[in-house]
Amino acid sequence: MHNSKKVAVLLAGCGVYDGSEIHEAVLTLLSLSKRGIEYEVVAPNIMQHHVVNHLTGDEEAQSRNVLVEAARIARGEIKDLSLVNADEYAALIIPGGFGAAKNLCDFAFKQDSSFVVEPIVSAFINKFKNAQKPVGFICIAPVIAAAIYPHVALTIGNDQATADIVEHKGAKHINKCVTEVCVDQGNKVVSTPAYMLGQSIAEVASGIDHLVEAVVSLITDCVVSASVEVK
């Protein structure tokens, strides 16, 4: 286990309809920062599936890059996912937004258990999985966990249609309210519904803060376990 508590935050663009949900991303960074946890924002250097006008909801005839767009949220302090080393991080957190279901995987378009995760994203998450490091999944992002972790327990809130799909993928869905988290201790996976259920930014903030707290607790558990093993 790497001694650093640095956390990677994986973004999928900028904007709820075609990228990362901005509130969820910023609340994640805030929650880490107020705990004194160092973080780095990362994103894949790939093109978005499409671009959506967030005022009208219409698709626009243009193309945008996920890394470039995510840099807006990160104030330019962001790293290309292909150039980072998972060994440098103690944990990973993935905010939601349609970008998680459109750019990081194709769940939004398949809408069934045949969906797949973008290879570079899958490879990165698998490094945390194989090293038994905690990963937090927010909003719709837990569908990604269902594709990577066998028999993982997770929540996307209480939407039955989505729950059925992740269960067909092999996951166990647990209904949770917006301020709650689902913690799979064995897989070290934490999830919270956020805007899958949230009616206000305050509700979403509470759930994300609980998720970050759980992820940080799992980091501490990993460090303690590693220390015991060394002895």
C-alpha cells in the first residue's frame, strides 16, 4: 500500500448532460480539501460522445475533448489519464453526470447489461481493484463498478430499471436515499445516489461528504492492514 493518501478524481468532461456533473465534481473536491486530503484530477484524453446545449437540451453539431472540458472544473490543474500511475494514489473517486455513462462507458446508449467501460478507464480502475484500494462511485457512475467488480454491492438510489441492469451485470443493488452511502467492505467500493435522487445541492453535498468520509476511512484501514502485514 502506498503511504500517500493522495486521491485521484476521475472526470468525464464538464456538464451534466454530456460530461461530469459539475456540482458533484466540485463537492467531491471540497469534501477532500476540507479534510486535508491531497487530490489530483484526471480525465481520459478522448472525444466526448456528443455535445449538448445545456440551456435547450439539444445536441449540437460540434465536438469536444473530455480532458479539455474537464480542465474547466479543475481550473486547468488536470492530468491525462494515459500519463498517470495508479500506484501514486491511495484511492479513486468518480463523480456522476451523463458523461460517466456516455464517455467513460456506453451505458447511456445500451441501456442493458451489454454495456462496456472505455478500455483506458477500465484499466485504471482495475489497478485500484487489484491493489485493494478504495474507489468511490457517485450518481450513475456505480454502473461502471458493476462492470468491473464481480458481485459488488452498490447503489444508484432506487431506480428499478437501472437497478435491474446492474444486477443482470452481476452486482447487488442496495436502495439508498440521497444522503446515504453503500459500502462494500470486501471490494472497497463506496457509492451514493447524489443527483440520481437529489432535489437540492445541500442533499447531494451530504451524500458526497459521507462517501468521501467512507473512502478516507477505507484508506486508513488499508494503511493499518499493510503495517500489520509488514510486522
